[in-house]
Amino acid sequence: MFFPNFSDLKISSDTSIVSIFSPDEIISILRLTESILMEENSLLEISAPLKIIGDLHGDFHNLIRLFDLIGTVPKEKLLFLGNYVDIGMDGIEVSVLLFCLKIRYRDRIFLLKGNHEIPAVNKMYGFYTECDMKYGPGIWWDFQCCFNRLPLACLVSQKVFCVHGGLSPELTSLQEIRDIQRPSEPISSGLEMDLLWSDPTNRGDGWFQSYRGISYLFGKRVVDEACKRLNISLIIRSHMVVPDGFEVMNGRRLITVFSVANYAGNAAAVLCVNEKLEVL
């Protein structure tokens, strides 16, 4: 199969992925990506230095701008925290570009699952409509098969825990994440749902019901106890819009990063983690 060099493509408002890939080629990319993802554990374990990217939400032009600013594989090692689709109408473009890079540079780019890589969510928030408009509704199911194989979390240099959402009252050891079997599609409460949906809060120290109606909010004491129990020093997650694109929370032991600009009048950010595990 021929994979075009996306950096050489002329990106304009009238460029569509339909003019680049046929439906059969899209499906072939998804199947190749699935096989690579299934060779990885549900908990990725990689080393710094690397750059960490938060929510992208179907904004392909924003992704290209990020690559222009921070570089891309193979020179840079990149970790994406999920939410590639929905809201914006280029979720297919964003996903396929990242999947092509994963196929070509599997040890330099790593992709986690976000809460929008769930059928019940992305059918409601735009990705189903996008698939239907560009290729027909059938290809939406092919993307779900691939999304269901994405890893759930990543441990960087044994000390930095990266996840889309946050912590869970059911997370007592990292082995519990390693033991999650994929493909998987969380449909109720539990560890996998919390990893995708939970959020930090400054309103208290413990666990609270989430304003999202799914999973929990967790306070500073929960973060401190999790860092001690899991033998980690920092949690990096996405899932929340923050005004500056990043926000240090819960006693400087948790950082939220959001990487699509103007989602809600916000800036975008990417976190750079060096060999000393300093976040720049």
C-alpha cells in the first residue's frame, strides 16, 4: 500500500481525505493499525524524553500546526492522550494521519484511548455524521474496531503516569491496567470507564460524583495516595478544557493538557518531558 507524505500535501479548506484514500485503503490502514496496537499492552511503558499531546477533537489543521511547532516522528517521540474525533469535522483525517505514522514509526508514536473513542459518544458528537458524509456509515464501525484496541494508559520512565481522564477508586496497582483485555468497549462503571472519564477537583480531598454524570471527581488526597501507592511522581492527563492549554493541579502532582486551540476560547499546549522528567 502507498502511504502519502502528509507534510507534502497542500492543505486547504477544500482538501478532503476522500480525494486521497479510497474506502478499501482506509480499512486496510485500520486493520494494520489494529494489529500493531494489539502487540502493545493496555499500559504502555516507554521512556523520556517525549512530547505529550492532549485532546485534538477532529481539528486536522490544528494538528498540522502542532507538528510544525513541535516536530514529528521519527525525530520526536510523541504520546497522544486520546480524543482524536468529534466536535471538529476532520476526525477521519486526524485519526488516519496518526494511524499512518503509527504504522511507519511504531516505536516513536504512541496513541491512547479517549472518552470520545467510544461508539456511544462519537455517534452523538459528530464522528458518525462525518463518516456517513465522507465514506458512508459502514466505515464508522471499522473505526470503532480500531478504537477498541487503543491502550488505556502509559507509564513514562516508571514515574510519570499518563492517561486520558484520571484515577479510579478501583486502581490499586498498575498491574490492573496491564490486565485489561482488549478489544474492549466500556459501557458502565469501573476501572476502564474511570481512566477515560474521571476529573480532578479542588473542591475537596476525596472522591465525589462527577458533574458529567459518569465516573468521579478526585481531590488532592486521592492524588497523593495514588502517587505513593503506584510509586509515581506525576500524573499527566487531558479531557478538560483549560484556558492556557495546560494547568498544574492538586499540589503540582497533576497536569492537565489540552491541545486544540479555541475549543472554548482557550489556548492549546503540548507538554515536553525531558530525560530528567522535568516538564517544560
